[in-house]
Amino acid sequence: MHLHPAGEMVTISHRSVETGAMTRPKALGACKAYRHEKNGIYKMSYQFMIILLGVIAAFCVTLWGLFTRRKSAAFGVTAALFAFTTGLGAWYSWAEPPQSVAWTTGYGLACLLGCATANRHLRRKASSKR
């Protein structure tokens, strides 16, 4: 561990137990979202930034759709896709070995937000005729 100029601890590399060779951390090495710079600091790639902006935009559209009065199929479809992906995220964050309760709860709440918005925008009005 080395001290980053901002005062944060940053992992530069790990020593392999079997060979003794220096390797990148598995969490960052397995993820293409980060790239290795010359000075040893990991930075976000452009592809990951585009995906992150898309997720933030979907979250904002879903949240906006929950409070708007106008019904729209675009809000409903976006919210349904958002609910599906966050539901998968909640399942995966619980299924992986640390079983993070915080991430599972966060993804679960986002999934409920998406379900509520999709339900509001995609369901048909009940007919008043009987």
C-alpha cells in the first residue's frame, strides 16, 4: 500500500504467493473499467464512463417518471429495464461471497423504484364500466 497525494491508501501491486512475481490486484485487473497508468494509479476508462453516464441517466429518468403526471411509454420501458438490471445487481451482490447487505439493499431499493415507475406508466386505466 502506498499513500496517494490526496491522502488515500492505494494498492499498487501484489506479490504472487506461488511465484513471487508482482501482479496487479485481481479486483482491478479483472475489470476492464480501469486502466493502469505509468505512475501506478488506476483510472477510469472511457467505456466505463459512458456506461456509468447511461446508468445515471436511466436512474434520473426513472426517478423523474415516478413524480411526473404525464404517462409515457418511454418512462415505463426505461424504468422496466432499470428495474430488471438493478434486480440482477441485487441478486449478484448477494450471491457473491462477501454477501454485501449494503449493496443488496441499495440495488433492491433501486429495483423497487424502477418497478413502481414502470407500473405507473405501463398499466392501463381500469374501466369504470361494470
